[in-house]
Amino acid sequence: MKKSCLFISFVSLFIGSSQSIEIPVDTIVTTTHSTTIKGVNFDYTAETGMQPVWDKDGAPIASLFYTYYTRNNVKNSTERPLIISFNGGPGSASVWMHVAYTGPRILNVDSEGYPVQPYGFKNNPNSILDAADIVFVNPVNTAYSRMVPNKEGEMPDRKQFFGINQDIKYLAEWINTFVSRKNRWESPKYIIGESYGGTRVMGLSLELQQNQWMYLNGVILVSPADYKVLRVGSPISSALNLPYYTATAWYHNRLPEALQSKDLLDILPESEDFAINTLIPALAKGGFIETEEKMRVSKKMAYYSGLSQKVILQHNLEVPNSFFWKELLRDQTGQTIGRLDSRYLGIDKKEAGERPDYSPELSSWLHSFTPAINHYIKSELKFKTDLKYNMFGDVNPWNKDDDNTRDDLRSAMAQNPYLKVLNQSGYYDGATTYFNAKYTLSQVDPSGKMKDRFTFKCYRSGHMMYLRTEDLIQANDDLRTFLKESSANGKAAKY
């Protein structure tokens, strides 16, 4: 393995009086590697580093940790796609997709995504590095990314980083610098975001066009969070959860035989139709709904959810996801089910209660991801620092005002005929449900004039669908297909 290192600038955080932790402000560590993807062996370069965020006067106010992979010996790099990757949270490091989905190395898990020892990583034979270069970007306070003090030792104002629009603005500036430094302006460019990262990249699609004059070929939403629907307490947001209940109850064998005997994909259209055409209107009537209709709707909800009609009526037809995770198996095994992936099981102190004590799937993931990413960065990528790698960082309070990201995506698509959208979701994701994502796509462009530029893919797993080997293979292949279908192929950008 060949490697070279260049350290440009550091600042120090003092701890006590005798030691300090250095924050690398502008740093590059380069290593070379080989891999085999889809049966083809090739070399690639990994560049790991820190790139500054500057204020209006050109002084560094933060530095973002990134990892950038490029395939070697590419004949025409201007035609090679560049994918800019974010996870979500907000406050999550860009670790999940990096070492479990699209990157050249993946962590050791079994075929269903559960942790195994010894912890570590292995080659990812399904990575999209054969088809595109990719950079994983960590926003402020995630991974090794940090705010940096000025010459007087004063930290910048947190408010300029931690909010929907603030996050989008400084990341767009950072992306511009990165693309310029790496000479990638001619390349077809894509942004991919998981969970809250979906909100982030919807907003970035327009911010990059309007203020950085950077036009994209594609936006990829992985289990996206849409805060126009999530946690708003409306009939729509409640009803959209039902098809997820159906999928999860089917997985745990809790549906009536008429549904349980069929394949998952054969029953979900029924549940989706009921949610849109029956449940939303019923919930919209609130307390004025007629008793007969309420009973009829609750009975059908029980049929599609695996819950009893009694508990559904006790919740006035609006069953919170958190109660569903606690209730579905309460009278069978007494176990809870996972939030982000409801295939996972948990054990609470008491079977009674309204919500689980913890998220078993997140505990499982932190179990395997944390050792793997720390070991990988230091041992293979050769990036050394005493900073703690923040799987989740302090980004609160997060400013959620003026969330126009859904309409930002519509505007970006309208102004850029090249821009297409791919959504990837998991049927068993109870945090950002697959049907919520379907609904979001349907609402981006109410005119319907751009609906052929949206692609929706779903998989038989949860929030991180790629943890399941079968879905890891399919999801990466779907990305390859999307890259081909969103390529300009010499066509002019016009309607």
C-alpha cells in the first residue's frame, strides 16, 4: 500500500493546564488500495481529511471531516459521476452508509445485519465505487468535525450551523470549495442523504443551484425524513403509518390468515388504499365522526395492523408508532420491536407501558459500527487524531423554522431538466416510514408534470436497508441503474 500525508493547519483545544487536543483545520491523508467489485479488480485512492468552513472575512470557523474515494486509471474523469453523501440525525456522522452501503469497505455483520465478533470490516463487493467516485461528508460536531476558535480563543456562534437552513447554507459553500479543490466541476454530480439527510439534500439541490451555480444530475433520498409530515399530528401523518404497521405485523406473523398467507407485496396495496381513501377522511372528522363509521374503520385498522380493535378505539383511531412498537408482541412474547428497523426485538423492564425503554436496533448498530469505523479510519485510512469520533454530536437546539426543502427540490427540478430523484426505503422502518416517503414524492410536484423523473424503490428491511445482504446488493444495483438513467448522454438540458 502506498500512502502520503500532508498536514497543513491545526488549532488546539486545551484541557486542564498540561495537554491539548489538536483540531486539524486543513488536512489531507492519502492512501491507495485495491478491491474487487462485481467481479472486477481495480485500484482506488482514499483521501481522508479536514476542510475548513470560512466566515465572510475568510477566517476558519469550523472544519469538516471527510473521506473521498476515487477509482484509479479512469480514462475520462469528466464523465465519471461524483456522489456527495450525508447521513442525518440531525447530528449523525456520515458513518452508516460509508461502512455499510456504498463505500469500498463494510463492517462485519451477518446476512441480516446483526453484529458479529470480531468487530471490524471487510471488502464490499457491491460498492458503487466501480461506477462513481464518492465523498462522505460529516457536518459540524459529527465524527471529527468541529467548530474552531478564532485568534482570541472565542468559539463561533453555534446558531450559524445548527438549523435546517443554516446547515444547508454552510454545507453548500463547503461543497463548492471541495468540488473546486478536486477539479470536479465537469463531472455529473449527485447528492445522497439518509434520514434527516433527505431533508438536507432536498434543500441543497436548490441552494447549490441558486447560490453556488452548481447543477446536479440526481438527488438520492434514503429513508428520508420529511418534517412537513413527521411529528405534525395531522390526520395525514397518522394515517400514513398504517401500511408500515401492516408490513411489520406481517413480518412478525400477527396478521389475520387472509393477509398472512399472502406475500407482503400482495397485501400492501390494500393497506395503502385504505390509508389514503378511508382512514385519512375518518381521522379528519375527529370527534364528529359517526359511531358506526368509527367502529367500521377501527375494525379494518385492526385487520391491517395486528393490533386489537379495542386499543385502536382507545386511541381514537390515532395509534402512535411508539405504542405500536410496545403493543404488537405484548401478549405473545412480551418483547418490543425496533423503531428504525422493526425486525429487531427488545426486552423492557416491564411489559406494561406506552413505549419501549430503548431502541434495540440502534443498540445493535452502535455495537458494530462504532468499533469498525474507529478501527478503519486509523488502521487502513491512516488518519490519526485524539479527537473523539462522534457517532452522534451535540447540535441542539436545532432551528426548524422555515422548512421549505420539499418545495426547494421542486424548484430545483423545474429549473434543471437534468435533475432526477431516486428514493430508497425499507418496509420495516418505523421512524421514516416507506409510505410517508411515497407521499412526500407525490407532493413535491403537485402539477404532476415531473412525475416521470421520480423513482421509488423499497426493500424488505428497515431504515438502513443495506444491512441485509440481499438488499445491499439490490440497493447498490438500483443506484447504478439510476446513475445511468440520469446521465445526460449528450442530450441538451431543455424541455
